[in-house]
Amino acid sequence: MSTNMTSLPVTLLAVPAAKNGRLSAFLRQPTFVAGLLILGVVMTLACVADLLYPGDPQDLVGPPLLWPFQKTEFQLGTDSLGRDIAAGLVHGARVSLIIGFSAASIGLLIGTLVGAVGGYFGGLADNVLVRVTELFQTVPAFLLVVVIVAIGEPSLKVIALAIGIASWPTIARLVRAQFRSLREQDFVMAARSLGYSDTRIIFVEILPNALPPVVVTASVMVAGAILTETGLSFLNMGDPNVVSWGSMIGDGREMLRTAWFLTALPGTATALTVLALNLIGDGLNEIFNPRMRER
Amino acid sequence: MQLLDVENLQTSYHSHGRILRAVDDVSFTVGKGETVGLVGESGCGKSTLGKTILRLVPSSAGQIRFSGADIAPLSGKALIPYRRRMQMIFQDPFGSLNPRQTVRTLLDTALKVHRLGDVTERTRRINETIDRVGLPRTALSRYPHEFSGGQRQRIGIARALILEPELIVCDEPVSALDVSIQAQILNLLVDLKRDLGLSYLFISHDMSVVRYFTDRVLVMYLGRIVESGSYETLWSNPRHPYTRALIDAVPSYDAQKKRTAVVLKGDLPSASQVPSGCRFRLRCRFAQERCSDEEPALRRMPSGQSVACHFA
């Protein structure tokens, strides 16, 4: 062993204090905050729907075709059958959000599993899974949803499942790409040299690092699912037992020229919610951007 | 019995129908408590050799005997007891630590996976290891991005030590660090070796770093070992023109030496198109006709080293 080595003392090196910049990064983005606020209002209304408007929103409660602000009892008016529009909007918010979040969760679950397994193991498993993903992508998503709902029954569960099944390929491709680049990283090598199992490496080591772009996409997926459900209900293929924004738009279509508020109100609600989710997605994208963290 | 005994090891990749031998017929040993340096240019297969020995990359032929047992054919669960006994320190202190785990999690997971002790025992081992690498215990609750390069490399060393291995493959552990930090990390590695009786396979492209450190040196060129011997012998009397060029590449204040220095021409050829005969001949200024016909074998010299050159 050589003797001319300078013997520097191993000092207790100063470790910088933990930075707490995440919260301020959130709040510095007005569009992200606006998205959160809108979604927050919609969610709150959906949660307290039964308190605000007890009873079934499909009940005929007043005279038909009241315009908004015409009567204090029905602030947003009534439709052609005398159903309260405000009650429909609030209860419809619940349906839209349930569908949106459960469909996105199903899509996330399938997509993450398929993408992670294919991207991590590569080879034959990857080849097969990529082909299956491409097969799903060749079918127009909305058509696939229509077919699945037509084969099954138009219940909330089946609709959510159908939208989830139609939307997982996007997530699968994203997760696969992330896994393919992350599995080459040295920290994955290190995990392997420590004797970790493949399952642990996939879910504990790699997945948390692959999540940021997936979370961003998921928020947009929720918005997409809400739109798909609205489209289904507009085509009268939604769950007939619940009021949703899509079915309200569909019902008001005939009277578009005389009573345009019947379609405009649920349409605005849909647009605002989808906009809010997209704003949140954009905001998350910025927040997860590694260059943001340095500031 | 040697701690590590590698015999005729080969690692090949298949790429576009061609076979690429990143490691080609390599044999060497690492004894208990010994440090063996592995030197060569980027892309010559040193890292692949290190990873093959640790079974992170599959080998295609040959034996890797670890304290007597051939681990080359093992896979899955059968490898786990050996994983504990050999570890790796990586070159890039930024990519080698999971950015989403605190230092404590990083170290604790390894102990949990190998079922080593209960909570108090694991805490004791973690504290002991973090003290050993010269980091304060407050570092345990921090994430990797909160540390500097040198500190991160200490965390990487702590992770390699936590399972108390016998052999550590150091894959260019200081080449990504500032020169001032390099000396600190090298000193730490020397101290650890002395205190824990570790054996190192020390991979580097820089002869001057290897000088601080190693008992024996292997010089690798295009997947093969072209010269091996004790560090002193190689430094004072390199017999292979490639070793000579590597030594001459170390910066020196000696003007006389600079004038006679051998500078390598050209780039390392692709491992998928190895030249016929001696694989160094295209860049060798002594190359003759014989070199393109006949591949030189690794021969033992009277001066103590082994050289693969016809004219050594």
C-alpha cells in the first residue's frame, strides 16, 4: 500500500437542512390553484348533494320549463318534465366524479401492471404485452365503451369498467417507457446486487420513480372518463336510474332553441370540471418537472 | 483457496445478429484481504466484468468461484446467500441511490430482505455503518438529493457495507468526484479495508488512482487481459505497449518523460469487430506481420508479470 497518500481527516460533513419548497411551488401557480378550487367546489357539492337536495332528482317537483331565477324555489329552473335542474346538476356531479375516478383507477391499475411487467422484464413478455396494447389502441376508445356497455348492462359499474378498459393503453405505454429507462439505472443494479426480488424492485424501487408523469396523465384521464360518460348518457346508453350531466344534455337537446339553459347548464358544469382537471394536470406536470425543484 | 477465482470467463451480447464479446476469456484471482486493480479505457469491458462477477449480467462461459463454489450457473434464490457476501460501489453517485428513499430506508431494506436482526439490531447496524463512512446520524432521515456528490458516494459505500460483505467491486468509485473529494473517498476505502478485512476489485481507467490502492493490477484491452502483475513491476517496467501508454497518460511534471511518452492513436475498436491476431495491433506502433496472424497468449515473464505480446 502506498504511503504518500495525504491523510485528510474524515470530517463530519455538513449536511444541508431539508428544503421545504414543495408547498410554495404549488401555490405559485395560479392556474393550478384555480383548478383545485373548481374541482374542490364540484366535489363538495357532490358530497353534500343529499343534504342540499334530499330525495330523487328524477322526481317531478314543479311546473315544467321554468327559467332560471323565475321562482326562488327552483333557482336554476326546471326541465320539460318539471324536474329541478339544480338538484340534477348536484346529483349529476356525484355520478360524473364517481365514474371519472373509478374508470381512471381501473385504467391506472391495468396500465401500470401491463407497462411495468413489459418494461421491466423485456423480451417475450414485453413483445406480447406491446401487441395486446396496440390491439386495444387500434379500436376507437368510445366505440369500445359503447360495445362493452351494449353487451353488459348500462349500470355505473359496467360503464366505469368499460371506460377503464378502453383507456389503459395510454398508461401502459407511459409506464413501460419509464420502466425501460429506469431499469438501466444503477440504483436498480444495486437493488439486484442486494438480492431484492423482482416484485420488490418493480413496486418498491422503480414504481415510485415512474409515477410523476403517470399522475399527470391520470388527472387528464379522469377528465376523459367524465366526457366519455357524458357522451354515453347523451346517446341514452347511460345508467337510466341516475341523473348525469350527459343525460341532462341529451334530454334538453330537443328544446335547444326555446330553452337553451337545459343544455347550457350541465354543459358548463362538464366543461368547468374537465377544465379544472386539465389545469391540475398541467400544474402537476410543472411541479414534478425536475428543473422546478432546483429553484 | 482464493476468495474469488475467475476462470475463462466470457460475457457476450447478441446485437443485430452479431455476437459481441464484452469479456473474452478472462482468468484471475482475488485473495482474501487483497486489492486487485482493473485498468483499461472506457468501453473495454471492465464494468461488464465487474457486473458479471456479481451476477448482475449473465456470463456465457467460464467459472466464477466464490470461496470455492462456482456461482456462474446459479440463479434466483440460490444466489441470495452469495449476494450478501459481495457488493458493489457504483461510479455515478447520483444514479446509484434511489431518489425516493431516505438513507435509513435504503440501508434498512437490505437488512430486512436478508432477515438480519430485529428492529434494535438493525438500528444498531445502520448507526454503526453510517458512523463508519463518516456521515452524521442526522443524515439517515434525509433523501439523496440533499447531499453533495462526495456525501452520496459515502451513502453508496454504506449501502455496500451494510450486509457485511467480503468482496466489494468498486466500479470507478471516484471518477465522478472532484479531485479534493477523491482523496477523501480513497482514504475511506483504505480505512475500511484495513478495519474490516475487505477484498476489493478496483476498477478504474486511471493508473494514478490505482497506484494509491492496489496490490496487483490487471490491464484490460477489448475484453481481454493483456498484462497483469504487481503494481510496482508494471509501473517501473511495463512490457505491453498498451500498459506503457496508460502509464504515460498519467500527468507528470517531468519534461523529459513527456517527450518520450507514448500517446495512443485512434479509438478502441468495436468489440463486435475484433481485429485478427493481436487485438491491439491497429493502435500499436511496434505491430508487425506476425501480430495480424497470431494471437499472443498471456505469458509469464521473468520479471514477474504476465504479458500478452509477441515482443515482450
